[in-house]
Amino acid sequence: MKKLPEKLAKVIELFELTDNIGERIDLLMEYANRYENVPPEIATAPYPRERLVPFCESETYVWVVPREGNGVKLYFAVTNPSALSARALAVILDESLSGLSAEEIADVPPEVVYEIFDNRLSMGKGQGLMGIVASVNAYARDLMQKEGK
């Protein structure tokens, strides 16, 4: 796998050290409990359909917004109330990637979800979670293009 941004690599290392499935679930719950919905100054419901992550059953929406100065900020709206995995991933991505440049974020491989959630993910859930990362990548690339990079 490609070299990951440092904070994301540390999160993945933490999950790799957690062999027990119960401990891994507890760790994911800790992340999910820190989830905060996209603030109203970025977007309000109903969210624009073009921000909806394809193949994601959790009804997740993604924004990658340039920060004043440098770097970007990731925002998510996870509208399915039982979507704990999507909420956990949203927090992990926000906490480990926000503040980085669009270039650094654009190359994060969607397969990192299997490093975080384990290979026991169902095909549908894995595809949806990888779709969240792929959407973050796509919006980061869009920003790069707008900035002429």
C-alpha cells in the first residue's frame, strides 16, 4: 500500500494492534461517538445529491473545503442513524486528513477501510466505506484542478 499520511498511518497501526474483535468494535464506537454532522454554514438538509457517496447504504455526503491559509477541512453528513461504521470512518478521515493539502489526500487508497475495519467486512459495507474514501479523493482532485495543480 502507498505511504499514508502520518496521522492516518497511526490510526491504522492502532487498529492493527487491536486483534480482539470486541476491542476493535469498542474502538470504532469511540470514533463514531465523536461524529459531528456537517455544520450549517457548509450545508443543510436536504443535502445536494451530487455530494452523496455512491454505493453507500449509510446515506453519507462528503465535502472537502479549502481552509483559509492552507490545507483542507473534511465534512461529512451521515443521515442513516444506524450507520456507526460510516460515522467512525468520517471521524477517522476528518481527524487524520483535515489540515493536509488536497494533493496529500487525493492519493489515499480506498482500501484503507480494510486496514481499519478488518477483512471481515461484508462486500456491500466494504464497497460503501471505500466509496466514502473515493469521494474524498475525488473532491480533493477537483480542488487541485480548480487551483491549477
